[in-house]
Amino acid sequence: MANEKYVPGHSRTLARWDGEAYKPQVCLSSIAFQSTMNMLEKVNMCTAGQTVQSPSSMTRSVQLEGEVIDTTAVGGQTVEDSLEELYEVQDVEFTTKTPDLWRLSDGPFGYKYFYGFISDLSDNYQASEDATFSATLTVQDKPTTIDPNTP
């Protein structure tokens, strides 16, 4: 394949709908989308003792990692979500039981739109390194390529 083009990893971005616009997530170093078909296994006399598998459900998630950025020196909140904002979003999602709308860029392939919860969020402060964080978004339904906010 002589004309193939590699897609650079930095072309993938993640943004959260804040009620007015999609708000980019701050200084991400990696973003991974995972789709898993969960399998139901059974073994019985009818299967002659062999394991038979069949699809039972689909789960999807987005794992992200990034650097913790202090935006207070430049006037507080920036266009991007800071780590503290993500903790606040997670608390609101828990209290309201309502997922947020997310937009995941696939670079030249367009966008995936999905509703999801910040199901896991952690930070890591090591003495000799910049502070980092990681999170998992649990996707609620099959992502779509159509923005739910488009009239």
C-alpha cells in the first residue's frame, strides 16, 4: 500500500458539552476508546462438555490520561476542563444520575458523540514528576456520528 497515511495520535481529542459548547479536556497525553462484547458461556450435556459462547451485552468506555494544570495563575478557569472541574462533574453526575454528553475526535475520521459517566478519576502527585491524572468514562449507548445538539 504505497499511499497509506498514518494517523497521528495527537489528532484524537475529547470534549464535554457544558450546556453551551463542547469544552476540550486539558492536556491529555492519551485517549483510548474500548468496545467489548461480553460473552455468555455455558457447558452442559447438550454441548458434549464443550464451552459454548454467545454475545450477552456490549460495554464501551474511554480511558484518558493527562497532566494536572494550574490555571489560577492565568485568571482561573480556562477553556479546558481542569482536574478539579472533572471531580465536580463526577459529583454532579453521581448526584443527578445523569451522564454528560462527550465528543471524541477520531482525527480525519470525524467525531463520536456519546453520553457517559466519569466512572473512575484519580490523580498522581510524585515528588520528581509533573502531576498527572487518569479517568475512565463509561459510555451509556452506542456512540453516534451525529451531534445530538444539531437541530
